[in-house]
Amino acid sequence: MVNAAPSHPSTVGPDHAAGLKNLQQLIQLRWLALFGQIATVEVTFHGMGIPIPLQPMHWVLAGLAAFNLLSLLRCRNQRPVTSVELLLTLLVDVGALTALLYLSGGATNPFVFLFLLQVILGAVLLPVWATWVMVGVTTLCFAGLALLALPLPLPLDHDRGLASPYTQGMLICFVLNAALLVVFITRIAGNLRERDTRLALLRQRAAEEEHVVRMGLLASGAAHELGTPLSTLAVILGDWQHLPHFSSEPELADDVAEMQAQVARCKAIVSGILLSAGEARGESSGETTVCAFLDHVVQAWRERRPGAHLQYHNGFGRDLPMVADSAIQQMIGNVLDNAHEASPDAVWFEARRENGLLTLTVWDHGPGFAPHLLPQIGKPYQSSKGHPGGGLGLFLVFNVARTLGGAVAVRNLDEGGAQVRITLPLLAITLAEDEPHGT
């Protein structure tokens, strides 16, 4: 006759999810314990013919079932499960076990050793002070049963071995203790492994985000430093354009014009870096729509990659307002750049709306990702290009998507090539349709 209790958040620190899961385990295991107790009582009375008070024992079991129903309601409450709450739960189990033993022989009942199970569970699940409370309570219950309860009318026939009812009860008690301890410790270990896995993922994400911050600071500093020389070059090139020597030589004039265009492009890149870093926000941010923004991103990429074969399909449907975001533009540009480098002849880009998500899919007919790199895609410096700094493009893509609450899926296509699918929640990137312009 045993009342079971599983692990508790105190074993896994502040992990709220583990606490609720442990409470659910408690409810399930107590139901199993109740069925076992009912079966034991009925077999003892009807099968073995041992006179025990059935009705009072049924009332105790009914009270334990009612407590488990209340525990089920508590489980639906999302409040964390505390060590004090677990201690009280274990004490209820000890109280029910004590009542059943009092009605069935007290300290002479072979199932009295199930008190040890409660103490062991307390040692595993509770802080030190609460464990000693369990030791004290169970010791007092044992002593009280020895003093107050009536012994079972069983013959002293221990010499009969397994034929003795008392020995049979001892064997059943040992099996219950061993089996339940294995179940509980296994589940506790599983909860600890899940917690450690979640903590490892959080640590990895924090490290990656710290890496992004460092790169952003470096990029922002470099952009500030590059601003002055680029402005100087633009002024000098403007002066050269008006010199007689350059105006009389068409080829030199074309070279100066090309250099001016490249300097302007560098200044635009620097402005984009500063914009992504949160500076000069008012220069280029503005309200647009999802379709117009995607069309602009594709047009800007085509201008930057003249001669590239990009097939673009915008299947977003009914348009929604949004604010132009340079981070999303850079994210899409990085994916298109990678696809173009892998497959210069053909790249496909499709935008769709699916269940409240903006789905951006880019695929190509290149060699695809190396199989051993697929699990590492999205981590810094994981690249098949073979040059220093490779892999940062997709690393930034993953981090931007994750910051917006989205996700990135990468896979190789059966017919050849690779596919990158980006999903972004529309609530994170769009404006309310009744929101005033310029917000």
C-alpha cells in the first residue's frame, strides 16, 4: 500500500515546465497506486481470508482519490510547483499510508516498510530541511502504529518461506519499493536531461546573439570610420569631372562616372549598416507594403547583380502595410547572393502568405549543401566556400529570422540544388491596417 510522488521543480531549479510535468506525473502515479491499494485490500480480505475493516479502508482510499482530483485541478493552474507544496503532498501520502496500516495491523503489517519509499523520495526531491521533516514524521507514524494499532491475526510461520502470508507481504512490499523507485528515479533523470538540453540551447543562443552584437559594433564603428574618406573621394571625383583633361577624354570621363557610382554604392552600404545598428533611422525608413517592399528588394538585388537570372514570383495575395526594414532586406539579399553563387544560371524566389506567416522560398540548381554541413547551417563560420569568414551570411539570416519570431529551414532538393525557406510571422513585420500612416 504505497502512495507515490514524482519529481518536483526543486530538483531542476526554476524550470517551470519541469515542475508542471512532475505534477502531472504525480497524478498519474497516484492513480496507479490507488488501483494497487484497492487490489491489495480486496485480495487480502477475499482471497487470503484475513479480517480487515473494509469500509474504513475504502473511505481512506476514497479520500486519497478526491485529493488526486484536486491535484488534477491544481495541475491546470500554471503557477510553479514549490518545495513546500511537494512536502505537503508527500505528507498527505504518508498520512493515507498510516491510516491504511493502522486499520490493517499497524507496525506488524509487512507493508510498513513503504515508509522508506516516502523518505527516499523526500531525499531526492526536497531540500535538506524538508527531508528531515519527512524522516521525523515517518518515524513518529511508525512509533504510533507500534503503540496504538492492533496487530494482524497472522500466525508466526516464517519457517514456511514463501508459503507464509507475512513473507509474501514482505516480498510484495520489496517489489513495490524497487519498482516505484526505478520509475521515479528514471523520470527524474529524464526531467533533468530535458532541463540540461534546454539550458544548453539557451546558452548557445546567448553566445550567438553576443557574437551578433560584437559584429554589429564592429560594423557600426567601421561604417563611421569609412564615412569621412568616402565623402572625400566623392568630392574629389566631382572636381575631376569638371577638369578639362577628363572632359576631353571620353574614356576617362566614363571611368570617373563609374568611380562615382561605386563610391555612391559604398556610401549606401555604409548608410544601411548604420541603419541596421539603429542610427540615422529617419533617413531611409518609411511606410510601404509587403508586396512593394519585396518588389523593391528584388529590384535592388537585380541592379546589384546585373546579368543574374532570377525568377521571382510574388504570391502574397492581398497586400498589407509594413515599415521597410533594412535587416529583412539584407537577410533576403544574403540568401539570394548565396543561391546566385551556387547557381549563376538560374535562381528562383517565391513569396507567399500561409496561415499568418510570410513564407520566403529561395532555391537553385547548384551542387547543394554538403551533407555533413546541413546540421551546422546557421552557425558562424560554417561554410563550404573555403575562405575565411564564410558562413556569416546564413548565420545572420538565422538570427534575424529568430529575432522576429520566425524560422529558417534549409534542405537539399531531390532533383539537385538547395532550398532555403524563411517564415516570418506577419504580426511581427506588418502594421495594423487601421494604423495611421507614418507610424
